[in-house]
Amino acid sequence: MSATRRSVMRGMALSGLAVGGANLLAACGGDEGGAASGAGASVKFGINEAEGTGAAYDRLKAIGEAYAKESGTKVALNAVDHNTFQESINTYLQGTPDDVFTWFAGFRMSQFAENGLITDLSEEWPIDGLGDSFKQAATASDGKQYFVPISYYPWAVFYRKSVFEKNGWTAPTTNDDFMALMDDMQGKGVTPFAFGDKDGWPAMGTFDILNMRLNGFDFHMSLMAGDEAWDGDEVKGVFDTWRKLLPYHQEDPLGRTWQEAATSMGKGECGMYLLGTFVVDALGENGEDLDFFTFPELDSSIGSDALDAPIDGFCVAAAGKNQEAGKAMAKWLGSAAAADAGNNNADAPFIAANDGASTSTYSDLQKKSAEVVGAAANIAQFMDRDTNADFANTVMIPSIQAFLKDPDDIDGVTSSIQEQANSIFG
């Protein structure tokens, strides 16, 4: 299922959540009863962005307001910062969760389904405008759908066009060009790569792309599933390649958030940044100056046709009080109207999953993103979505951070990962 789900975009071109404290959950509001939708109905909507944090919060708030206006349903918004959402999702779903909440396609969606934490949405499918590939992305291991996609975005190497033009730099197409570009940047006093991993998850994207470039997509997905050895030569080779690239990155990444790293690129202190297109949220006026290229191939036998392109969307919590209202809202969230509400009410629009959504407001960056993802042969969802949640959070975050502190201890890091993988995957 993993391979087919992650080939979702081929051929496509444009076409919290509270947990940490009961006080956050209590602030959700909303009634415990009510009709499925319409006057008198109510639904609690949990989102993974804190109030006032920028375009991502604005999008989700606008989407919730649009549904309330269109359906007559009372929507109680519960906004929680992204990291708290990520770290507390299991506790949240096992407690008193909101009815509908933001989540992602991938292994962890399926894992929640297997554990009975999210609601079967099979009756809500098909959803007009979402094709078979997105239905596959919404499907868990039991063959049922538990997720409604709304958008997607690629991870790539971003840069400011004006900085490249000023210095006579062009996007590299080969590894030799890539290395020469980084050497030239350093020679001109520019740090090639902005880099921040204070939050733990951003550096996972670097591991993902290096592993897919060196060992291929199939190996990467098998590794995420626990079916390959973390202390084998393949993974050691990934860390060794990463070790050689670290001198081209900002130093002390564990003391820097991804937003702070993005600001460094925005100021021209760094030339590039490997991240998702949400990097634009941190760049303000420099967002229109942004362009990107996919990470070049490192092995000609592997190529460069795989990338991370996570799909965002929504699930209904099995422990939510208003199941019918939650399912009604979830189906609407997959519509073109929901995507348009998000795109029309934020400074940094996303790429809609629904092929009926308007593209009239799409920027050049959005158009290019859709084209690049559509041309990819294989799509991964990102490490913390493609593997076991405990493994991603309790093993890989500290292990990658340990590597970044001491990149010469590759044997120690990989041995530790494998030992812990044995206990989690069996």
C-alpha cells in the first residue's frame, strides 16, 4: 500500500492539538449533541496552528468559518501550536478530543486507524474532485478511508532569486554543479545552507532525501517500515554523506528554529534551505522572491525522481462527541469550496488536492510545485508520517540530533537506532 499511495501525484499538474493540558481542551467549547449539519448542529474543530502565527492559522480559520457560513453548523475552533500538536496527538486522541482535527496522510494515519482512534470515513467517499490517488492516500491497512486530503506541498531546495542573480548562480542539475555552487557561496562569504533543528523534525527531511538519492525509494520505504537494518552499510553511507555536507550548513542547528533559519536565508546570509514550501510563511516580503530546485542525483543508477511531498488534511476523532457532525464537516473539507476558502484568505496559499479548486490565485511558486510533484515518479510523506510514531519521536529525533552534535560517531548512532528499532518493530 505504501508504494502505491506515495505514487499519488504522478500525472498531476494544476488541476492539538490540545493535549498537554485539560485547560486547552476545556477551551474548545461546543455542545455534546446536535444534528449532523445545519442549524442546531455543532462541531469542534482542532487545528495545529496557534492563533496569530501567520498564514497557516489564517487558512484553517477561514476554512472553518466558510463551513459554518455554508452549512449553518456552529464551529468551535481549538487552535494549538504545531509542536504541541505533534508531540501530544496520541494523548489527545485517547482523551476528550475535538470532533474534526488536522492531520496527515501516511503511516501514522493508518496507525491511528488500526488503534481505533479515528473514525471510518468510507461512507463519505467518493468525494467529488478527489481522484483515486488521493483516495489511496486516505486508505488505511484495512482498505477503508479515514482521512480527507485538502492540500500537498513538496520539500525541495529553496533560494532567493535575487540573491542568485546578483551572484551569477544558477540552480544545479548535477552533483558536481551542486558542490561547485556551495564552494562558490562559501568563497563569497555566504553560508550555503540555512539549517535549524531545534524542533527536532526539520532535519528528518535531509535524511529522507539523502536516503532516497543514495539507496532509492523502495529501500527508504522499507527502512521506514522497519524492514531494513539501520546499522547496515546503506544507512551508514547516508550519514557519512550528510557528515561531509554539514560544513556547508549553518553551525549549531539545535539552537535554531526553522523560522530563524529561514530568516537567515531571507537576509541573504545563507544561500539555500532544504524545507517544504511552508518556508514562505517565514519570509514575508521575500516570499515573492522565492524559487526552488529538487535535490540533485547522487547516484546515476538511482536518479532524482523521488521526493517528500506530504499531503495534509483532516480526520474525525473516534472519541469525538459529535460523530455525524464531524463526518459531515470532514466530507466538506475535501471539497473545492474548502480549498478555495483557504486559498482566498491567506497570504501564502497552498496547493489544493481537489482538482476542481480555483488556480486563479496561484503564484509561480505554486504552479511550479504542482508541476514538480506531478513529474515525480515516487512520493514519500516525510519520516515522521511514514514510520511508527514512537520510533519517529523517541528514537529518530534524538538520534539525528546526537549525530548533529557528533557527526563522526556514525557507528554509535546507527547501532543505537537499530537496537531501539528492534524493540519497536520486533
